[in-house]
Amino acid sequence: EVVCLQEIQADHYENHVYVAMADAGFEGVYKQKTRQSMGLAGKVDGCALFWRRSKFHLVESYSIEFNEVAQRQATQVLGLNPRSEEGVAFLNRLSKDNVAQLVVLEF
């Protein structure tokens, strides 16, 4: 009744996956990865989350970009300068363009 997919290309989600899932009675949300480490070229994937419309109602939806979380952790919590050698090393370890989605569904 709930389907979670990862590594779905944005164009495939829009043109194929969402359409097929909607036809099967599902509603969904999609979050594309950030492109910081990939540059502007190449295909970008992301996470898709679907739920059966007849059973669930979307109450809230949240997207998490882990690059932003790493940046805040470095500067606000650890007090690192993101341009310093230590700050750059920290961010290079954690900035992998990963994303997550969280939905609150009502049954």
C-alpha cells in the first residue's frame, strides 16, 4: 500500500513512473538529488514515494537534503569554516547529494 523507490531519474518519474502508479491508484511525491557533486551534466536521480489513494491521505510532506544538513553541522554545531582545510575535508566526506523524503499519511 506504500511504495518507496530510489535512484529514479527525474524524467522517468515524470513521464513513466508517476503515470503508471497513478493509473494503478497511487499518489506520490518525488525529490531529486542535489547536483553539487555531479556538476550540471548527467542525469540526476532521486527518491519517489507512493501511497494508495483509496487508503491514505497526505497530511504533511518533508524533503531533506543532506548536503544542507552537513553544511549546518559544520558551521553551526562544529564551528568550522567551510573554506578551511578542515571544513572542506568534513564537507567532502558528507556531501554526497543524498536526499530523503518523509510523509505523514492519514489512514
